[in-house]
Amino acid sequence: MSPLTRRALLKGVAGSTVALGAMGTATAADDREQYVVTASGTGALKRLERSDAEVVASIAGDTVHLVLATEAADIEGISGVASVDPNEGYRLLGPAKRATSTAESLDDQYASLQWDKMAETTGAFEAHDTATGAGSTVAIIDTGIDEQHPDIPAVMEKGRLFRADGLTSPDDDPTVAGDETIEANLHPDTEEVEPYVWRGPPETRSQSAADDVQSHGSHCAGIAAAKDDIDADGVPEDLGVVGMAPDAEAVPLRVFYWKRFEDYELDGDADGEVEETIPVVTTLYTTDFDIMSAIDYAPDVGADAANMSLGGGVVKGSAHSSGEHVAYQRVTQDAVERGTVVTASAGNASANLQQGGFYTLPNSVPGTLSVSATGPNNELAFYSNYGTSDIDVGAPGGGYETLEKTLAADTEWPYPTNLVLSTVPPDLNDGLAYDWYAGTSMAAPQVAGLVALIREVAPEMSAKKIQNVIERTARYSTGRSSPKLGAGVVYAPDALEEAQR
């Protein structure tokens, strides 16, 4: 295997959660601004519809709306409107790329490399004697899922592409059916000037709307639900890796898309001085309303879990009262009430989310199951965020307590095998179908898959009770308020036993 530089590892490992960087308010084709509006009741919605503003879509029981208006003042004075916030747009900050690859990872003969599913960590292999997620559904809110990958049971017809500007939709709708063929943007075949920022206009190809356009979503889907096939004679087919819930359906809810921007200012140093202005760039992009819409949609397709391996930067707690936070909370809690457990990565900034009142969206929103990342020894990984009362549980995300130990060759799981092996689209990875990633992105789908196992043995259990079972049966924590692991590292055998009681 070829060695990686320290910088490359920091890019590939510490940045493997989809981190978001603000890019201002999203706009409509006619240059009106997009706003996320919270307004309860049919009366408020009717007043919005009668105003000069345009209500494009409504979610969370018609309490959260995407509204087009010339300015916020056009909406704020309407009776019943509680908050008006710009529909913030984001590009990816840290690349969700592989750290490195090995030739062996091209050939469930890979079970011996899946430390994240072994008895010492999550106990997934043992749990499969009891449940495999049959009849359960996991929604992956991400970059899509590879439609052609033989090891991921992606259900494209239940999937969706969420794009608030409607540019991909034939009828300008902010959602597109997952199995509808569209012209999808990909990054240009040119130089990458910053993580996820490429010179020039995007390349395009025809594909299903919910098909993966990057790789991150497919990797998360494999962790949660990669197949464990048995042929007609009962012989394992030995294909790739095994997910936490190998018989669960994986539904792609794509919220990221490659978007063209003009006059992009490339920072030259840490002080933010502009090195150059690039006439045209293409970057992976999403908005608040895209993410909220996907959360809201997950219960509609019967998702037992909706996984969000994404998150914004660490912000001060005073923003807890913002309309953006309130909107995320309404959407998330509504999804939970409708039966979907919402799992979310805690983020990779090595940040203490408790001291000083910091938090991140969407994992810090009440109602989500916030997941920190651990390594093969069940210790917090060096990049993972942490914080008392902010982390609910830990799960395998890859790497050790320090970068140096992660890179070392003399540990029980030497680099890169201490990262998490899962599925990636071969057509986006030079023919590679499996690869090593690390991040809290890899930890959250472990928990989403566990939800699917629990729902198989306890189909009537509420989302809140499932979360309680997962927390009560977690291990390696001194209590449910550990700043690093919350209730502990999830453990599937005990969770299933508890759920069956």
C-alpha cells in the first residue's frame, strides 16, 4: 500500500464527516430570496399564500415553509409567522475521501477486516443470529447511494433528490423521484482548488436522481445495510462487507448536488485574504430546507431510521433560539413522533460542545440521536466532537485517540485497517468498490443500522423507546452523561435482548 502524507490523512480521516461551510442565502431563478419560515396553523399558511410572497413547499405538518420573497420584511409582519430565516446554502468543507486503499479490499471475505462489527465493539456479527433488519428501512440523507453497487440494497423508487431551487426537476419542484432519470451534475474533469471545489463548469451524465454523485452516501449505506447474501444452497456468496442490518432496505435521500458558482474567491492563507478569483467553479452544495425536507420525508416511506452524516460548523449556543434551530427541531421531533429515529454524526472538529455553550446542527437538536466516533479499542477517536449532554452514544468511526497512533504500523489494527471499510461507487473511484473512511460520518450509520435490527424484533416500539434501549445497553461508559461516549458504545446483542423483553 502506498503511504499517505500527514496532510493527506488529515484531509481523508479528520474530514470524513460531511462538514458544511456557509455560502449565503439561496436564491430563486428570478433572484428572489429563499426563506425558511416557521408558522403554525392553517390560518398562517393561508395568509402566507395570499401575500406577495410565494410558498414553494411546506413540511412538518405545515409548520415549516420554504418561501420566496424579495426581502424578509415581506413575511415577518404576517400574523402567525414565528420566525423568518434565510435558507442558508452550504458547500462541503472537509473531503469525505478515502484515506488510502489496499488491494485486498477489492475482494463478506472482508469480514475479518470489519473490526467495527466484531464482539469487542458493536457485536453486530453475533446479533445477526437474532436479527438482520428484515422488513426494516434505513434512509440515508447524504450524497445518494450507488444504484449499481451489488452490495447495497438501495431502493431507488422510494428515494428522492431534494433541491430547493428546483433546477433539476422537470417541473421546478424542489423534490425529484429517486428513480427518475435526470441530467445530474458531477465535478469537472479539472483541477480541485479546495476540498470539493473544482475549476470550471460541471460535467453531466444521465442517472437516477437519487444515485450517488460523490461516494460518501454509499459508504454510509454500506455500514448500515450492506448485504450478507446466502445462495440457494445456503452457502455465503462472500461479497464484500456486511452492514449492521444486512437485510434492511436502504433508501437514498440525496440532499447534495454539484452546483456552479461564478467569481469564486479562493482564500490564500489563514487570514482569509483572497489569493485569486476564479471565474467559474463547481462545488457540492445543499441548503437547510433540503436537509429538513429529507428528514420530514423519511417517515413517509416508513423509514425506521434516518441517518444524517453531515453537520455545520461549531457555533455559540446563543443561536439555539434562532429560527433555523427552531425549524430543525420541529421537523426532527415531528419525524420522531411519526416513528423514525433520527441518527446524526457529532462532527469532526475535536470540539467540546458543552463548555461555553457550543453546538452543531443538526445533531445538537433535541430529538436526534447524536453519535461520537470510536476506534477499535472503543476510545474516542482524535477528531470526534464530544460534550456532556450533547453526545448520546458512541459508535465505530475509525482511527485511534491520536493522529500518530492512527498512522502507526505497530497497533492491533495498523493504518489503514483501523479505519472503517465499506462500499463506494466504482465508477466514481477508479473501479474501486470498497474503501477505508473515518469520521463521525461512519459512526452514525452504525446506530441507524442497529435501529433497523431492533425494529425487526420489536416492530411496534416507538422511536423514543428504541433510542432508550440503545442507550441503556451501550458499553464502555461510566454513565449516560459521559462527555466522550454519552451512554457508551452501542452493543447490538444486548440491545436486541432488551428490545425483546
